[in-house]
Amino acid sequence: MKSQLGKLPLPQPAETYVPSQRAGHKIASLGIDEGSIARLAQLPPLHRDPFDRILIAQAQQHQMTLLTVDRAVLAYNLPEIVQV
């Protein structure tokens, strides 16, 4: 969606570029599972973007680190990456 809106320029169409980059960097795809949906329903309304909220719920459900510059996402209980 970001690419379609012109907010994320990509060298190829997203449907081609994203899978090729995932494969090239050996990044697995993470589906939306029932546990993440249950976690999503419990999130406090600190962030309004539904896509970001799903990412937050998945990160919490699967004990994953979520990299972001979005301060609203940082308000949730997620592992932190500290820049030194």
C-alpha cells in the first residue's frame, strides 16, 4: 500500500520485489495466526494504524523484535533495540 501511495519507492513492483528480497535475505514470511488476533484484541489504543497494530500483536505473540521509527509503536511493550 505504501508503494501504491508513492510513500515507498521500490525498484520493481512490490509483488515482485518483496518476495525476491525475502528469499535473497532468507527472511521467512509470518502469517496472521489466531494467537496474534487474540493479542490484537487486547492491545490498548495507543496506535491507530490497523496494519501497525497487527505487526505489534505479532511481535508480542511471537516474542519478536519490531524495528520502527514510529514513536506510537514504541509505546507498546516490545523488546527494544538500543543504538550505541
